Amino acid sequence: MKRFFVFLLAFGLALSFSYGSGSPNAAEAKTKIVAFKNCKAMNKLYKGGVARSSKVRNKGGKTHFKPFVSKALYDANKSRDRDKDLIACER
């Protein structure tokens, strides 16, 4: 009987993680992928711009806002990254 409850608990935890409640990319999955017309439009939603990954750093200097991290959103707006530092429209 005890093994059954341990199995049931483990199965429930595994099931909850597979549906995204515990996945680290849950925020990115809920983000709508939009190709913005220009940086002004992007900065209305994402004040610090959009970074391709959390490991990239701005090579241009000090910024005022932290960029939003989303690989898919960055890839859709890659042309907005003028200095090619993997952060589009940073401010």
C-alpha cells in the first residue's frame, strides 16, 4: 500500500512537470511572437529590449533597463539588433 502511494505521488509530480507548470520556459511559451515595426514599438512592451539568451551582455555600454529574454522573439526581430550583441533594441 505504501509503495502505491509513493508511485502515485511520483507519477503526479512527473505529470505536472510535463505540462509546463514547473518548466523554466513557461514564460517564454506564453509570449506571443511578434515582428515589431521598429524599436520604438518594441520598447513600449519590452523597455530593455529583447535578449536571445540570459548569458548575453550589452557591449555598447550601460543600459537603463534589463532586457526580456526570449530566443524566438529575438529571432523574429533580429534585424533590430544594430550592434550584433544579441540584444535587440536595448535601452
